[in-house]
Amino acid sequence: MQTCLDAVQAYFDTRNRAWITGDVEAMMQAAGLSQRRHGIQVERMTASIERLRRSMARRGRRLLRAHSNVTVRHLGQAADGTRTVRVDEHVIWVYADGRDYDVEARLIRHNQQWAQHGGVWVLVGCRESSEGAPVEDVVEDASSRLAFEVTVREERRPKEKTCVQYDRLRAMRYAELWWNGWNPQFPRLSDDCTNFISQCLWAGRMPMKRARNRGQGWWCRLGAGARDEAWSYSWTTSQALFAYLTKHVGAHLVGNPQELKIGDLVFYDWTGQGKYHHTTIVVDFDGSGHPLVSAHTDSSYRRHYQYSDSRAWTPRTTYRYVRMPDTFC
């Protein structure tokens, strides 16, 4: 008889093929669902795949290959026999960008509920992580990432008020190293996007400005846990970071995303009402000169800056392109 884990594996095997083909029928069968009886559930299952494929098509990109590395983080059982499964889906897409090829990656977290009906396991509930809707997850072993942690910890920051050059490449390298993980020196938050970007800026030698008031400066106590709240609002919230960068460190707006450089930032207002909800860092550019970004919350690597495949995106979404200064004084 098929076990619940067998059903989970079959689901993600067929999901991996659906990224390329767009054919979700096999995925529905693996989940024990039908469009007629489970329309809403099927829409939730297929939404992320359809958003990505539409986004690639609008940009004139052609998906060539998808590779999914799936890790089951938790498997629980309720009194009624329903199984709760938490899964990390690490997806890498290869796509054609004109005559070139490029790669994008993302870490998607799933909370699923499976129930057995007539000897068949059926996916009765599912939720995926996305910007503005993180899924609670399990702390990972960070031992494989301690080399960079030690490097950062041992670095001495200048005590005198001197000008420091922004190291864009170092900020980018930090984003590449930690885009799908968490540096144990810093708090791990459920809504982690700005916390991650602040770490990238600090790795790029942007100096902390400490203050007793959390509403002032830009700072985080190293080693702070998620419950300590030992950081400024500007360290962890997009709106406050935007204000701090543009008012206090000399960052400025540019009108065209193609004017950005590696290490610059993009801020997102999903509703178009003037409040920023998400922040990303530029790590590269595609063949058309559009920024590719990395981010946390929905952990993303070399993602197209428009985020039009995000569940948080709306037609009212507006962007702010922030050019970081070359020096901090």
C-alpha cells in the first residue's frame, strides 16, 4: 500500500515536470484530486507554477529545465489519521535568455495536510510560502556556513568617524551565500526580507549607527534571537530602511532599473499606497539589462526584479530603485 511519503514524493516529482510543461494533470492525480471536485484546492496547487510560466513568457524567456531538491522537515499525525507534512522545495530553473542561458533558484516552503480516502492519499490542505505570507519552518543546522560567520565576527569595524567604501561585491557574495539560509549571528524572523538585506549591506561595510531608541539609527546586536527585539526598526522593516538610506546615508532614487548596479536595492509597494512591504538586492542582470535580485522571506536567487510571479504582486505594485552611495561617511 502507498505510504504518505510515497504520495508526497510522487506529488513533487510531477510538480517538477509541470514547471516546464505546464501540464498539471499528473500532479493532480498524484495528489488524489480532480478539477471538478477540488477546484479551489487545484488552483492553490497550480498558482505558483502558472505565475512563473506567465512571467517567463512575458519576458520572452523559455524554460528549459527544472530541478527540485525536496526535503521533508516534519511529518506528524493527528488523531483522525491526517498527516501534516512540512517540506522545503529548493527549485533551480534553467531558461533561455535570447542566445544565452541563465539560472534562477528559489526555496519554497510547504505546509501540507494529507488524508487517506479509500486507500488513496489525498492532499486536503496546502500552503506555500510567499512574500507577505511566510510559512513557519524549522531551524536548520548552520555548521556548513560557519566559515563566513567567523570571517564576519573577527572583522574589526573602524571606531573613528571615517569614510568607508561600499563593497558591492562583498554584499553580493553575502547574498549568494545566505539567500537560502540563516546566519546564526543574526535573528531569524518569519518576515525576514529586510533583516537579510541589512545583513548584506553590513557585509558590504555599511557601518551600523547604534541608538538606544529602536526608531533611530540602523543597528542589530550580534547574536540576538528572534524574541530579543535587539535591533532598530530600520534593520528589519522595508519602510524604515528606505527612510534611513535616503535620509541619512546618501542613497538616492533612480528612475530606470537598468541604472542600478550590483549591491543596489529595489523596494516594493504591493498596493501602490506608498508603503514598502519588501526589499531585494541586485546581484546580476539579464540579457536585457534588467536587474536580477536575491531576497529572503520567499528565499530567492537571481530572480527577475519585477516579481510578477509572486503571490503578493498586484497590478498596483510600484517599485523604488535605490542607488547606494559609493562611500559611507
